[in-house]
Amino acid sequence: MPTPTYHRLLTWIGIVGAATACVGVALAEPPAGAAPAAAPAPVVAPAPAAEPAPVVAPAPAAVPTPAAEPSSTPAPAAADALPLDDLRTFAEVYERIKDDYVEGVKDKTLLESAIRGMLSGLDPHSSYLDKDEYREIQVGTTGEFGGLGIEVGIDDGFVKIISPIDDTPAQRAGLQAGDLITRIDDKPVKGLALNEAVNLMRGKPGTEIRLTIMRGSEGRPLEVKVQRDIIHVASVKSRTLEPGFGYLRLSQFQARTTEDMRTAIEALKKENKGEIKGLILDLRNNPGGVLNAAVGVSDAFITDGLIVYTQGRLPDSKLQFKAGPDDVLGGAPLVVLVNGGSASASEIVAGALQDHKRALIMGTQTFGKGSVQTIVPIDETTALKLTTARYYTPSGRSIQAQGIAPDVVLERGEFKPREESEVGSVKESDLRRHLDSPPPPDEAKADDKKKTLAAEDLQLAEALNVLKGLTILGRSKGN
């Protein structure tokens, strides 16, 4: 015999289904010997009240994809019947937990856990956002938040570092993209939900946390101590590598990234007497961010055609983003650096520039996150982060679980100058009254600067060499 708890849950389910009585009758046990009742009419949920739109940056002109490209998966019919047998099972499990669990559990806790379970069972990126999480995801796109400074996900039950953010405690502590966090302080993370692990890593700025990590190149676990801090993310950095050759680093895609990038390029032009011969765009360990920023960055270098399009089950998830006519570099060569920590919005930019043959992509295979998450407010304080579509590059390539393959594979390496022996042979400079060497010419100073760049960042030094070659090749074609 169903208990009061059972009937109470059916009432809640009925409210969601907009027909409490119908659901209750549909799930109730028929009297013994009674003729089977006619199948109840499908229960249709009422149209929800208008909800406030999520806070997002203003979108570039977006054009719905033509109707001639329908999704292969049909949209769910509004009159689909509720899965009554499955709801019965859910109600029975709920009843057992309420009545038999070793400690009393509040209804709110159980229902919120059920919601989180539904979403986490879909994919690694869909989740339920409570009051604190909803506020933090809004703050995260503005460039200031608390934590260690890492973008994380779940991989086989462990917390995987997608990328450390520039100039944060995580980067300074030496954490790398691909590291698996197995313990936070002394607590194993295996089996924890992502939000639970993230909450363990949060804390008062200035306090220390110990992370136990597994790294592919190491044969044993490593323990890393990180001091928590308020994270201020400057998404754009720039500098001149050599006269005429600029370097632009994007660490995240935030609401102001496109505007800040254009300002940085103008500053580079002024430093180089109004001309940039070539530019390196560094997207390594950039975990992504705001879609509109990725579109804006791509649009700055592409003069025509598609940048990215999205496809999902619903008509409003099918969007196209197209480029305007301007190129901020005036067609100057562009090299883009990527690696396994380049994800989502970074892959949109790299894929668009690669498909349009506007840039040479160098580095290693990117992360492969090609799905669109929409923030769907439930009320003023809570929301769903729900995967609603997939990204596709202009040529129709899916980024999801594949990533962007570089045109030139450039593994991470380290430049080590040859070490002099402590006991060497006698040289001219060791002799008494030897003649001094004259000051080195400017060319020699430039060579020393190259060696310094190679020691600082070997991939960047190689990208600069390739960029110079592209510049020379472009001049040859022009002649």
C-alpha cells in the first residue's frame, strides 16, 4: 500500500506535469479485479511564465540557419506522455530514502540532489546552479573571482585541469593542463561531483591548500601547495617580440576581450611606427569563455564569410555568425599557438582562422569542447547550465571530442644552453695582458635576444621564426 510520503511526491510530480489529479490516478494501483482503466490522456505541462534572460554580452549579428538544414533529431512533441513507470520507480526510491535512511533528510535536499543527478548524467558541462554558483558564473565572465585560478572538469571520477589561468596561484605553483587532481588536502576526490570538488578548493584568500596530482610524464603522484587568492584576470596581454612582429596573448574570452584586443593591436602598431609585419596570437591554455568574444576576435582578422555556426534540437539553437569586411592587420601574416588546454571559444577562433586560411595554426591538438551551454534561469537565484547545441567550424567540422589539429605540430620543449665545464682549457681571455674584445654589433645583440626568447618559451620562439618566413614568402608573392 502506498504511503503518505509516496502520495505527497506524486502530488509534487503532478504539479510539474500540470495535472496533479491525472498523475495520481495514473500511478495509483487499480483495485483487485477491476477492469483496466483506459489510458489517460497525455499530460501536457503549461507554458511557463516569462523568465528573465541570462546576463550575456551583446551578440554580433546572428542569422538563423536555413530551414533546409534540419537537425536529424526531431524536437520533442509537446504532447509526449510522462514515463509513468519510471516516475513510479522514482517515487518508490524517494519514499524509501525518506523512511529508511539512517538520518532524516529534508525534502529540499533530496529534490535538489535529484536535479543535480539528472543534469550530471547528461554530459560533463550541464549542471544545476544554486544561488552561490549562479552568482559566481555571472562574476566569472567579468574578470574577477576567488579561487586558485584553474579551469577544471571531471575525467573518470577525478578532477582534470583543463588549463591554469595566467598570473594566478595555480600557474605560479606549476600546475599544468591535463593534470589529474586525486586529493584535495587529505580528502580523495574520486566520486565527488565537480561542484563539491570546486567548493573544497575554495577558501579564504591567503590560506594554503595541498593538491595531490597525477601527471602523465611522472611515474608517481606529485604534491603541490597552492595559496588561495582573489583572481584578477587580464584577458589580453601584448608586446613587441622584434621590430614589426607583435605578440598577443588571450588568456580567456570575456565580455571586453574583443575591445581590449583591438586596443592592444593599435598600441602595437604605434610601437612599430604604424606597421605590423606579422602577429602571433597565443591561445595556449585558454579555456574559452563568452561566445560573442570568440566571434569578435575571429571577425577582427576575417573579412568575409562564416565564422561559426551552432546546431541543436530547437530552432532557436541554430545560429550563424558571419564576419565583417575589416582586417585589423591589413592581411599581415598571422600565427596562432594552441595546445591541449585550448578549449571551446579558443577552438572556435582557431577553427575559423584555419578554415579561412587566414592563419597558420601551430602547437598540439586542442581540448575538443565543441558544445554550447545556455544559462537557463529558474528563478531570480537559481538556474540550469544546459548543453543546447554543438559548434561547427565554417567548413562544417565538429569540434566536439575532436578538437582542432594544428597545421604544424609543435610539442612543448625546453631550450637548454650548453653548460661550460667547470675545469676547461686555457683560453686567450685567461692570459695576462690579453686584448679586450670590441663591443658586439647589433646583429649579435639580436642573436642574444633570440636565445633569451627560446629559453623563455621555445614554442613561441619557433612560431616567431615561422612568422618571419611567412612574411618573406608574402613579399616574394607580392613581387
